[in-house]
Amino acid sequence: MAAEVASMSFLVDSIVEDVLHQHGMRLRDVDLESRKAEEDALRRYKAVGWLRKMAGVVAVRDLPAELSEEEFRLGLRSGIILCNAINKVQPGAVPKVVEGPCDSAIIPDGAALSAFQYFKNVRNFLVAIQEVGKQKP
């Protein structure tokens, strides 16, 4: 009987240890995901602050100080803010920024600027950023 109790105790201890190990890993994973989300939000906040400072009125209007990843993506997808920001860093880097016909650079899906116009702005920004990078010693 004592052998059975010892065996049962070992089995229970083993099960408890396994459960704690599994849940401990999950808690650590949740903690890591939470920290990563906080770090992402902080980086986005800093990027928005810089873009608002560099691109001025367009960015201030279209990039609230705190925004979600999706709002950040939507605010930048037209390329208008990016082109205006690089033009502040290097005047004339993007000679022609394709502006939308509306007041906001945040364009709802399927409206205002076409995908081709988005592409032109983003492509012009990428070309300009490469050129600026080549000019640095």
C-alpha cells in the first residue's frame, strides 16, 4: 500500500509539474507578445511623431499621435506623407508628389487615388531614399 501511495504521489507531482511547465510557457509567451505589442506601439508612436514634424499639416491631419497598426498603414499607403517627409529632409528629392483630390491623405478603400497613383508616390519615395542614402558619406 505504501508503494502505491508513493507511486501515486510521484504521478501527481509529475502531472502538476507538467501542467505548471505548460502554463508557465504560455504565460511567458503571452508576456512576450504583450511586450512586443508595446514595443511596436512605441516605435509607431515615435515614427508618427517624426513624420508629423517633418511632413507638417498633411501628416498632422492624417496621422493622429496614437494610432493602430492598421491606421498607420492606411495613413502612409498613398505615399503622400512619405514623399512630403523626404522632401523636408532633402528638398526636391521627390519633384512631383501625386496629391489626392480630397483634403485627406487617408483614402478609404477604392476612393480618390488609384493604385497606380499610390504606386507612383511610394516608388518615387523609395527612389529618393536610395539617392539620399548614396549621398551620405
